[in-house]
Amino acid sequence: MSKKSPRLYRVEELIRRELAQILQREIRDPRIGMVTISEVEVARDLAQAKIFVSILDDAPEKIKITMDSLKEAAGFLRTELAHKVSLRTTPRLIFVYDDSIARGNRISRLIDETMAKENDPEDEPSED
């Protein structure tokens, strides 16, 4: 696995920031709810970019609808991105669901439940 160049990191961050603004301000599709871009991975030749997104509503049907809508809007988003960033070639956008936030929330909730059970005075045996 080779190391990324500093330029590639800057391009990824630029795309992440600009796409987040486009999604927030210019997308009018109600099927695309609260979406957060967690990471962008751009190919070395800048031909394509994987856009990792987290979705606030973690219901499976809502995730599928949102991901399908993002894939349908990829051409529009690429065009808008081309207007905002000055790259020789604007990469093709590939949207990927990132479930790391949902998994983190689930783990945190399980830890909180376990801690609450350990600290619950009703579960302690009485000394009668």
C-alpha cells in the first residue's frame, strides 16, 4: 500500500467540504435527509472519488432510499462540484454508506446500559 501525496489529501478535503455545502444548500430532494460526509477517497488519477456518507436516520429502508437518491443525484453533484472547484478533471462520484457512526452509537448505548445495570441498587442483594 503506497502513501498518498499531500496534494491528494488536499483534494479529498476540498471535495468533502464543497460536497457537504452542496448537499446542505442546493439539494432539494426530500428523499435525501440528514447526510454527513465522513470521508472522501480520491483515486490517484482523480478519475473517481468514493464519498463515504453517514445517515442520521438509521432505519434500513431510509438508508436504502437515501443511498439510491444520492446515486441518482451523482451527475448533478459532480456538475455542481465542477463549478466550485478548479480541477482539470472532476472525479466521478461513488457514494458508499458508512455505518461507523451507527456502530459507535450502538456500542456506546450498550456500554451505558451495562454501567446502569452495575450501578442499579435494586440488583444488589439485601442484608436481611
